[in-house]
Amino acid sequence: MFGFLKERDGVVCIISNRVFEMKLYNLLLSEEETDSKLFTTAEMEKNQFIKGGLLQMDLVLRKFCQYFEEIYADADDQFVEDNGRRIFLIFLKPIINGNGNYYIEARTRNMKRTDVIIDYKGIQNVLKMKIWHGQEYNQRGEEQLLEYMEYYHLQKGHMLSFNFNKKKKTGIHEIIFGDKVLVEAVV
């Protein structure tokens, strides 16, 4: 009725434009913020994530991993990628509030979709999110991220993997691909 939603190919209902999409997404996230330990923690500690007016994305991921382990360590395999994205965005929102924005599944000109683009004071960070399904699947995620980095002319990209294996190795590590640096966080 108001043009917020539209149909695509007669099957899928999608948000009609980016402004409406972000408003609705932020509304849904705001309903969870008041009960979220992650949001409260990020809000109290947000100053540490900005140095010289720049978002310290590596530190954001490092702290997210630490807090995620403390709060969600007992999550099970039913956890889906959208839940991980939602939880991360609840953590990120108070950090970039007022000076930054994020875009979910932003479409590039070659019609590929990135997971999350974080824009802070005009500087973009690309974040690939996924659930761990083995090393081969992880490698495909890294290749996708490298493509996004190439498209956006970035030297550094970030990947956040949600791993529910009992023998998982959590934490953050850097991978060098030529002149590109991929920072990978596993929770």
C-alpha cells in the first residue's frame, strides 16, 4: 500500500529500496537492544574502537569474539547465519552510531552481493559472514571476500565465521594474499 515492499518474479517479497530496508532492519534490531548484553557492553566501551577518527575494525572483531564466547558459548547447531549477523550488528551499532552506517547484502554493479559493508566517516570495511562448514567452504568464503575487496579497491577485508564444532579453534588471524590482508575471526 505504501510502497515499502515489492514482489520480484511473483515469488519473493523484498524491501523496495535501501532507505526503507535499513529503517526496517534498524527497527527490528532496536527491539532487541535493550535486552542485549552485547549492545550494552559495546555502548559502554565504544570509545576504544575509534582511534584518530578511524574505526578499528580488527579490534571490533577481536572484542566481538571475546564477548560472543562469554555470552553465546552454549549456542547450538540450530544457530543460523542471520542470527550471527543480527548479533554482530547489535554489537556494532552503538560503536558506529552517529558517524557510520552499515549496508546488508549490498549489490555491486556486477550483481554480486556482499554480506555487510561498514561505512565509517567515508571509509569502507567489507565483512564476510558465514557458518563454518569445513575448510573447503571456508576457502570459498575467503575467495569471495577477496573479490569484494578487489571490487571496492580495499587492501584489507574481514571475515567472521560461526563455528559449532567441539574442536574449533576460536580467535583472530591474518592471512596474506599478495598485497591483500584478510582478517579472519572465528567464534
